[in-house]
Amino acid sequence: MPQSGTLQVAIVGSGPSGFYAAEALLRAKPGAAVDMFDRLPTPFGLVRGGVAPDHPKIKQVILVYDKIARSPGFSFIGNVTVGRDIAVADLQAAYHVVIFANGADADRRLGIQGEDLRGSHTATEFVGWYNGHPDYRDRVFDLSGETAAVIGQGNVAADVARILATPVDDLRRTDIAEHALEVLAESRVREIHIIGRRGPAQAKFTSVELKELGKIRGCAVSIAAGDLELNGACQAELADPRGDENRKNVDVLRGFAGIPAGAGGRRLCFRFLATPLRFSGPGRVETITLARNRLQGEPFRQVAIAASETVELPCQLVFRSIGYKGTPLPGIVFHEGTGTVPNRKGRVLDREAPVPGLYVTGWIKRGPTGIIGTNRADSVETVAAIVEDLAGLDLSPRPGSAGLLPALQARGLRPVSYAGWQAIDLVERARGEPKGKPREKFTRIPDMLQTIDGGRSTGPSALE
Ligand code: NAP
């Protein structure tokens, strides 16, 4: 039980930015009580539910988060949705400081005809599905057609294309969900188009992720030779230090030309300067109509201008991977245009004025950009703002979780502690072992809760 006089902090969201905020806070204010809320019984956000199963090294960052979670003063409160099970106002009453680290969970839309036809999906759904995220457990993907398209040329598009192109046997020893393995094993997809509205010099992949696309066993890569010809503004971008990553990408793409297919192998086709105008077909996607674009504008500000020329691409499956945006949480200001919470260095702003005690970090603060490590500096900045503001905050005693949990439990909710997650973790690892997988995830929340009960027999509440 925290002492009176303890700084009570709530963090909403248990992904990278939330954990880095907890780490920075506990470092700056040893003795603080940090409660981290998540709507799932499992922590780690996109590291568990987003990072591709064939990227185990990236997932090792969980070891860092696990260490933070074991620090004195830290508590995990999973299976509780802020904004539904607890109002933001209740958090404000129970804690001195509330940090929103709830990410950007909505998909940007193309806004074109046929976007919602059968066979057209968001990358988010597919990624969540193969990663065993409970929200996407029951999604159905029909992989019986030979041609798929991924719209967008960022790292999420690269993940989706790679999972579609990789021989299923190369995924069997990853933590990919079993239901996804079964469907991927039957996949008849042979050709995967990765479609970008701008050119190779503007693609958003990081070069390490792009390189991997040339190393998939048995998979050919094709790029129309003309697509690698660059205009003057593109050449200026690549000559500028700001274009370092883009230059590496263009070099990688040039190196891809002519990687042959292996026997029975698949093909990745990069298509640049192409904007989808519509998806069409009777009842499901059969064709994508693409406008051929040219680039216009100053270096680093070039935009795609559609020409009248169009191309019809026969295609039975589409994944839209054009970025995310945040969603509003009742009780906190939100900017629809940017999909973020207005803030200055992490301080939530309402009509330009800081709201005492409310902060943001991660994608809900800056938008869906950067890699996992980007969130560390972001959270350090937010925590520096908190520390600077403490003298001006009302620091009269607050109850923290002790003021909230009994009411949640009385309403039949089942908050899950870090020990509860550890019980799930242990069983997931054991389920994976006979298959040579690092874990076999639980993909349904009731199964997770039952596992906690089974392992710990703690009665109705999984939170001690
Ligand atoms: P992203 O990097 O922002 O890429 C979005 C892509 O969609 C861009 O190619 C963009 O083109 C395109 N796009 C946007 N609006 C469009 C429209 N209306 N029509 C056609 N194309 C459109 O987003 P992301 O791939 O979702 O990734 C999000 C973040 O997570 C990134 O920072 C990424 O690096 C990170 N991530 C990292 C890893 C990793 O490190 N392994 C893995 C996954 C994700 P324009 O450039 O023309 O806008």
C-alpha cells in the first residue's frame, strides 16, 4: 500500500511509450507509485500485437519492459479500459498525474470506391490476426487468389508483404498464432504488389526492413526499370543528409532488380507512382484501378499528381497500409485533423492552456511515426515536463489504485496484475515448447483469465 505523500501516477497504455514513461518517472521520482492500465490482460502493446513474428530480436525489448515492471512502485492493471470501465475524471481524482500512452489505433482511409468490398482489409486487421490479438482473432482472410496488393510503402506494408511472401515453414518456429499458420499454409497467393503513390526516393520503409524483402526464400522481386529513374528533385533529396535513409532505400531497390524466383516461389512487385482510384468487382475485389502519377514540387515536398493514364490490376486481396491515427478518449481533448492530443512537450493543452496533471507520450502525442526506440526520448521529454510542473501541482494525498480497484471489482470487472500476466506468459511458453515456438499465445481474453485462475487460484479477482 503506498504511503500518504506518495506521488500517484497513472499511465494509460502498456506499449513502449508507456513503459519508457514509467522508467523515466521511477528514475526521476523514486518512491512514486506508477499504475499502468491496459485494456488487455497482457502488456506490451504493439511489441506483442504488432511486431512481426519473424522479428524476434525486436521483441527482445520486452526484457527491458519486464525489468521496469518489476521495479518497486510499479503495478500493471490489465483488462481495464479507460474511457469505458473508468472515466478519465476518475483517474484524475485518484492520481496526481495521468499520462496517456494509448497509441494510435485507428486506420487512415483511402476514401475511394470499393474500399469496403470483401477482400479489402486494413493491414491492422491482418497484423493483429497473425499476431493473435484478441480483437482480430476471428477475422477471415481468403488467400485463395493468386494476386494480392498492399497499398502503402511503410514498414507495416513491408511486414504484411513479407508474411504473405514467406514460405510457411519459415514461420512455424515463430510466435505466429496457430490459426494464422493454418490459413497461410493453404495460401495460393503468388504475386504481391507493394504500391506507393510516390517514388522510390520517398518510400517510408527503413532500409533494414526493405532489404529483408529481397531475402525471402524462393521469392523473386520485380521493379519496372523506369520506376527507378529519378527526377531532379528526387536526386536533390538523395544528395541531402536528410535523405540518408531514402538513399539507402534506393540503393537497396536497385540491387533488387532481377532477383529470380525459386521453384514454386512467389514474387514481390514494387509499383511506384501509382494511386488506387477504386477497387471493383461483383461483391468482392477483383480489380484495382491505379492512376499513374508524376511527382511535383520542391525537394522533400514533392506530391503525387495523377495523370489521366490508368492501369487495371487484377487482384483478389488488398491490404490498406497507409498509416494510423489516434482516436478520441472521452474526457480528454483531441485534434481530429492530426489524430493526436494537442500538447506541448507532453503537457496536454486545452485551448493552448496546459491541463494540470494530464500528459501524453508516444503516438497519441506525436503521431504514428518512428521506431520503438523513438518512444524513449519522447517519454523522457514528457517526464521532464512532469518533473518541472510538480511544484505547481496539487499534491494533496490521492488514493491511487486503492481508490479504484474495489469499485471495479464490485462491478464484476477482472483487473489483471503483473503476476497475472506472468501466469499467462508461463503457460504460453509451455504451449509453444513442443512445437519449437517461443510461445503459443492465448488469443481470447476468457482463456487468459481462466489461465490466471488455474495457475493461481486467486478467486474472483486476478489482482492482489
Ligand atoms: P508510414 O511509415 O507512415 O507509411 C505509410 C505509407 O502509406 C506511406 O508510403 C504513405 O505514402 C502511404 N500513404 C498514406 N496515405 C496514402 C494515401 N491516401 N494513398 C496512398 N498511399 C498513402 O506508416 P506505417 O507503415 O503504418 O508505419 C507506422 C510507423 O511504425 C512507422 O514509423 C514505421 O517505421 C513503424 N514501424 C516500424 C517497424 C519496424 O521497425 N520493423 C515495423 C512496423 C512499423 P506518402 O509518403 O506519400 O504519404
